[in-house]
Amino acid sequence: MSEIGILSLLLIALGLSPDCFAVALSGSTTIKSTSRIPMFRMALAFGLFQAGMPVLGWLAGQTVVDMVAAYDHWVAFALLALIGGRMVWESFRGEAERKHTDITKGAMLLGLAIATSIDALAMGLVFAFIRVNLLLACLIIGIIAFAMTIAGYIVGRKAGTYLGKYAELGGGVILIAIGLRVLLSHLL
């Protein structure tokens, strides 16, 4: 059995990171702060969860993964639909009564970090059955997720400036769509 090379690890990391990009893009449209702190907070959380979940998957082994696999897609869907639904709801409220949802703090950030890294958990299981430098793999996955989150955040901030409350509506719809994609890819 040959070891997975760096190019393969880069491709795996790129394959795991689109959810980070999309969530950062849609969520950053609602953030009013001009500070870069929320962007780095989100990128750090997503990067750490993307890097750490393969280790958990690798450690879990087949038994735990079989138990979690039965409902992991439902958890991801519920988290994304809940947060996306809240963003859609907020987009229909008047500007004075709207509370702009900051997804870079607290339970929102934790929920999104978990939801976007469930695929990385499954990848960790794959790593348990093939020869791979787990530390290098997790480092590459975390760095790519961090970078993709920053890129999505920057693009989302630009879109939010031009689109206003419609960006929040679109962001919520995107989160719900990502949740549906996760759910349907496991059910079908």
C-alpha cells in the first residue's frame, strides 16, 4: 500500500473546503463590523475543525463511524437549515428591528464549524485504512480551509455591500441549500 502524496492531500483539502467558502461567503454578508477580527475568528474555527475532525475520524474506527453515519447528515442539515432559516427570517424584518446575525461568535460559529467539517471526519476514517502522514494531512486540510474561509468572507463582504438585505436572504438560502445537498447526498 503506497502512501498518499502531497498533491493528493492538496486535492483532498480542496475537496473538503467548498462548504467553508460558501458558509463564509453567505454569512459575512450580515456582519456590520469593518474589523478583520470576525474574519480571522471564523477562518481559525473552520480551519481548526477541518484539521481536527480527520484525527477524530481516524481514532474513531469503524464502529463509531457506523453509529454516527446513520445520522451525521441530519445533524449537518439541521444546523445549516436552522442558521440559514434565521438569516432568511432576519432579511424580511425592517432595518430598525433587524438583528444582524454574527455567525463568527458563540454557538453559531461552533455549529457552523461542526457542520462544515463533518466530511473531514469521514475522511479521517478513510485515512485509518490507508497509509498517510496524518499530521501533514491535517495541517494541509486546516490551512486550505482557513484560506478558503478568508476568501469566501472577503467575497461575501463585497457582495453584502452592494446587495444589502438581499445578501442576507441569499446567504440564508445558500446555507439551507448546502444543508439539503449534504442530506440528499447521503439519502440518495
